[in-house]
Amino acid sequence: MNDLNMSRYSRQILFAPIGEDGQRRLLNSRVAIVGMGALGTVLANHMVRAGVGFVRVIDRDFVEASNLQRQMLYHEAHAAEGLPKAIAAAESLRAVNSGVEIEPVVADLTWQNAEALLSDVDLVLDGTDNFQVRFLINDVCVKHGLPWVYGGGVSANGMTLPVLPGETPCLRCLFDSAPAPGTVQTCDTAGVLGPIIHIVASYQAVEAMKILVEAKDKVRRSMLNVSIWEYATHTIDISRARRADCPCCGEGRYEYLEPATGDETTSLCGRNTIQISPSEPMEVNLTALADRLRLSGKVEANKFLLRFYATEEIRLVIFPDGRVLVQGTDDVSRARSLYAKYIGM
């Protein structure tokens, strides 16, 4: 990296804990961000502007108008086109910093692809909205000794936690299993304020930068909780929370990396949508499928996805990897029935 290109980071280099050596470490770093919703877009923006040399952005979804309130990389044109979030995010990020390599991945993170997508980076950032995926990230990172930073936000509240395998508790030391349905707030039931997302993701980004510039002694060893409506923050000391009987970091059992059987279903937060993912990798010919579905209803398609309007209320969004979003219902049985009726894969 020549001096001219380094000059764009001059204000960051002036910050003594980073300096020129730290900036060069950032430029040589590789980061994966899982989820390009509200948290993920802020995280990606910070990483790319800071000069992290390689950023992989992973997301299974596409841009909709309701995202624009808080998902900072997207524009009305992205929503109108129905672009996959990873593609739209990469487009925006490349306009910010052409010196950073951006790799968009339109995929659902599963036991089948998680190690391939996460094990070749220096750090993983959590921009997801569900604990199943976070446990999957945790399994990969503990198995491969990779640091990662957890974050979450709903309503006006948020929390974040750095995980340094071998040094700090992992996520399963603190939460042995995902919270039971209906026991915690979600964006569907409580909404979300945009500023809490920016605050949480900014704290995540700071911890990420500490790790990448090799200032691990400055990484927070506590869980940070923030409530912006009440203007309150507090921390929970987790320095002694590592468990010898933790299934993941204690016993080395990576249960979320074990093969699943049958199609997997996921209810998407705040979307009145069920995602159905095939148990085995597949490649769907969207053009041929569009021709078939036009006999049954309205079809819209681009090279990234296909939308099929089954009824006035129900829309199926099909991706090339076989994933289908059944929009307009939160009933898994109904979603599976529609999937079988129209897709038959």
C-alpha cells in the first residue's frame, strides 16, 4: 500500500493505539460478516471505511422497503429491484472504498457451508437475528480458534460480547441453548429503533479493530447492555464464566455443525415469512422454473432470485440454491404445503 493510499486513513493512523503499524494490519486482515441486515450493514460500513483488506458479506435475503429505516447501505432503488442484500451491500461498499476486496455471498449460513465461509478469515462479526445461526458461528470459531463478536438489538435495547476462543467464555458457556419461542422480545413483537442498531454495531466494530490490530489486552471481557430510550448502560462480568462442561469449548462437541435431516424451516424476524432450505445442496434453473410457474400466477425474476405470486397474500421467493421464502404466513405447515404444491423440489 503506497503512501497516497495510506493517506485516506490518516485520521485513523493519528490515533496512537492504531498508528501506521495497526493500519497495515487492518489492510492485511480478512473479516466475514454474517447477516447484512441492520447490524451487518453498519458493521460492513465500519470495516470497509477502516480499510480492512478483505470483507465477505453473507446474507440469505433481499432488500425491501421496510429495511430502509435502519439498514444503512440500501437505497430505494435496491428495494425496487429486489436485489439480494449481499449484492446491494457490495455495490454500496465498493463505492465507499475501491481498495477493499468485497466478496458478496447470497446464501443461508448452515452446517453445510459454515466452515467453508468462515474458517479462512481472521475475524467473524455477527449481524444475525437468531440464536441458531449464532451458535453455528460459535461452533466454527471455537473449532478453528477464530475470534468473533456477538451483537443483538431489539426495541431500544442491545447487547454485545467479544468471544476469544481459549481466552474468554464462548456463547454456549453463557447460553446452553436458544431461548424458547415466545420467551424473548423480537423485532416482530417489539419493533426496533435504528439508533440502537448503530450503537451496538459500533461497539462491535471497535472490539473488532482491537483484535485485528493485535490489541487483545484492550478487548472487553464483559457483556455490554445498552438501553437508549432509558439512557442506561451496564456490563456483566463474564471473565469467570468459562465452563469445563460447555458442550462447545469445554468438551469439543460442535453440535451445530452436525448434519441436519430433512428440509430446514426458519421463521424470519418481523417478516411474516417462513424460509425453507433444502437439506442437500442444489442448483435451481430459475428460467425454467419461471416458465413453469407463469402457468399458475404472476412471476418476477432477475438473475439472483424469482418471485412467484401464489395468491394476493402469498408470495414465494426462490433462490438459485433452492431456498424458498414463503411470504405472507407464519404457519410452517401452510408454508410447506405451498412449497410442495408450487416448487416440488
